[in-house]
Amino acid sequence: MRISRMIRNLAGSQGLIIRRESDGAPLRAMLAGLHPVRTEHDLVRFGGEADGGYLVPDDLDGIAAVFSPGVDQTAEFERDCIARGMASFQADGSIEQSPLTDDANDFLAKFIGIETVGDTITLDDWVAAKQPGSAELMLQMDIEGHEWLSLAQISDALLKRFRVMVLELHHLDALTTDFGRQVIGPVIQRLTRHFDVVHMHANNHADTLATRDGELVELVEITLLRKDRSQTRDLVTALPHPLDRDNVPDRPPIQLPPTLSGIP
């Protein structure tokens, strides 16, 4: 016990954390629900050729608006959504204005969080203020790890309004710990009850983590389609998709490991 404490203290003095990896069986069961499926809706690419570009199912007619918390230096994804007839709503408290100057785009200088106070607003309050009613929506979220708590407290009513969700999922390496599974696991289970995973892509800005059950990727882009929108669900057997691009062109690409994708 004394030796292990000394090792933890030494690691902590160097800014490192040592943690015990938990049993892998619950992890494997949870990740099995993330295996991507191919539906009757082909995937199309929205956004640029590097970071900020995502694959979405071509089932977009009738979506009234896209909500995009977390704004990049470019906004090609939202621009493509506007071209398909959607209104665009962006939110980010770290910048003063959006790079997208278009009458169809509305920018809010706030962060998305678990309560509406100060410079933070919940997803429910944001959507209620900007797009009340029952019209169908798309969510494209990249908020640097805050997605887990934000999605954990989103109401069922709003969740069901999102036909398509494009999420940048951070800190997936935390799934190897009990704490990570307790926080992240229920969010993944809730999402996969209501949505099919139709695409997954490893963001090569981050690294892979070796676990006793195989590799995990710290940072993943995932596209979800609400289950009532498709009748066909064939397991995807090959990734990356031909339309995928590396997020960081000058870094080596990352192949999604079977641990996460389910693809041998």
C-alpha cells in the first residue's frame, strides 16, 4: 500500500494520474451497442475536407434547423445545412461572433451546460428560445467533453425532436474506469435506445489507449439517426468510409479498433 501511494504521489507531482482499470466485461457489453449500421439512407459529407466535416445520412428533408454548440474557425457544416433549407443556430461562449455571416444563421455567445446561468445555457432552454414547437431538428455538437453532462440532462421531449445527431465524443478512455462508466455509460445507453449509430470516425487529433481488452480511441466522431427513420439495419463491415477524411492532415491516421467499432 505504501509503495503504491508513493508511485501515485510521484506521478501526481509530474502531472500524471495512475488509475486502476476496471473489469472489461461491462465495457464490452456497452460498446457493443455502438456498432455502426448501414440503413437505406446513403451517407453524405457536410463541411470541409478536414476538421469540421462530418458524414450524415441523406434523410434531411423536413429538418427545420441545425443546432451547433461549439463553433470552429470555419462553419462549412452549418453552411451546407443552410443550403439544404435549414435554419442554423450556433452557440459558443469562447468567441464573440460566428465566422458564418448569413441571415439564416443565429449566433449565441454562451456555453452549453447543465443549467442556464451567466454565460451558460442548457440545450432545452436554447432550443425553446430559438425553435419552439415540434419541428424536427439536427444536433451537431463539439463542446470538448461537456457533451456528457449536457446530454445526460436533456429532456426526452427534445431528444425525440432530433432526427440526426452528430457528436464529437471526448474522453472515451475514461470508460476503462468505474467512474467513467458511471458517468458516460448511461448516456451511451440512452442514446442507443433511441438512435442507430450510422457512422463512426476516429479523430486523429487524439491518440489510442491500450487496455486489457484491446485499444480504445480517446476522441471519436459519431453520427446517430433516430430509429423510426429506417427499416434497414445491416452491420457495417468496413471503416473508414470512402468519404472520411483525417481531421489533422499532417498527423498519422487512426484506425478505429474493434474494441470500439466492432469491426474485426
